[in-house]
Amino acid sequence: PSALNHRGPFAVYVALTSIVSAGLAAVALSQGPANWLALAFVVACAASTFYIVEVVPGGSLWSPDDFLMLAAMFILGPIGVLAAAIGQGLGFGLRRRSGVVRSTEAVSSAIVDGMLAWTVYRGLVTIHVPGGEFAAGVLTGAAYETVTLLHVIGVASLGKRQFVGWGWLSELKFTAPFAMAYAWAAV
């Protein structure tokens, strides 16, 4: 596969996403005391998930990193999102040897995606969606998968300077049920 162009629109995107994710990280850290041992465990587990990859129906690659993100989010809240995102970026960088720019983008995107999912989850719980926290969790899994996939399509399209998402969008019918299932398990 051809490499991403780390200049122009992609560089602007990485800079903006990094600024937004730094702000979100500051908010997460300001939420009060955290169980640092649990957070270190989440970082280590999230980093290790990039070494577990399976092919699922439709040819998509599956890794438990999304399950771990959702579990950390449901259990620890925004600080769990931050820990899982750092672990995902670390694992991505180590496994793919992606360099600083791409690893920074991976962490920043994971923070933004995770915080968006947390917001969806809290919103659904607040409005008392039928089915309670269970239904809110499953719907959050679908929302998280959709946002993450759109993020990947956007990053790849910016880096290659052309839309590259039709194949990935067609795989959503295979990946969304998996995301809903591991959101169900994480709840």
C-alpha cells in the first residue's frame, strides 16, 4: 500500500485533532482522582491488542482494541477512554512502526472517537432510552464503530488526497454487528 502524504490537509488534520484531543484529555484528567493501577493495566492491555488480529466475514480485520476501549469507557469513564487511547496508539506504533506523526494521529483519533462515544452513552442513559444502560451500551457500540470507521476513511482520504472509503463503508454491515456485540459484552 502506498504511504500517506504527511503534508498539506493531513498535517492540518493531525494538528487540529491533536489540539482537540489534548483539550479532551485535560477535561478527563480534571475529573478527579483515578485508580492509576487500573489505568496502567488498561494501557498495557490496549497496547497488546494490536498483536491479536483476526479476519472476520467480509474480509475485515478484527482486533479487541475496540472492545477494550468500550469496556474502559463504561467502567472508568473519560479517564478510561484516555488510557485506552494511549495504549492503542502505543500498540499501533510498536506493531506497525508507524512513526511519530501517524502514532500521534492514532492516539488523537482514539481520544476523539472514545469521547464522542462516551457522550453518546451518557446522553442515551440521561434520556432513559428503552432498555436502560444495556440498550445505551449496544447503541453506543454501533455509534463508536461508525464514528471510528468514518474517521479512518477521512484520514486515509486526506493522506492519499482522494476519497478511498467506498470499500470500508460497504464493510460496515459486517463490522457494526461485531461492535454492538462487544459493546453488549462490555456493558
